[in-house]
Amino acid sequence: MAVTCPECDNQLDIDVDEVEEGETITCDECGTELEIVSTEPLQIAPVDAEGYDDEDDDYGRSHDEDEDEE
């Protein structure tokens, strides 16, 4: 199935039988790492620089957990 790279508009041909949700692929044109968000329907999204969603700035740890370690 063809999808468009959100960064450079390159058409990517992805075989949905060969990928799983959460897997990352790389755009051949611009080199952007893209995560398979869904396979039905096929959706991709760029992976941010750290590989985490913006909501996970503390790498999934709450501030309460930090206090417990002190």
C-alpha cells in the first residue's frame, strides 16, 4: 500500500503484511524515521528526535517516582 511521507511527500510502498504497529521505517528520500501507527488503515507518523511522544518528556516517569528514590 502506498502512503506519503509527511516530511517530504515521497510515496512509500509499504506491504502491510510485512510491518507491525510500533515498528519504525525510514523514508528513502529524506531519511526521516517513521513509526507505523496503524496497519488497518495504514498510518505513519514521524518519530521525534528522542523517539518518545511529547507527553513522555520524563521518559514515562512521574515526579512522584523521582521523589521516592531520594
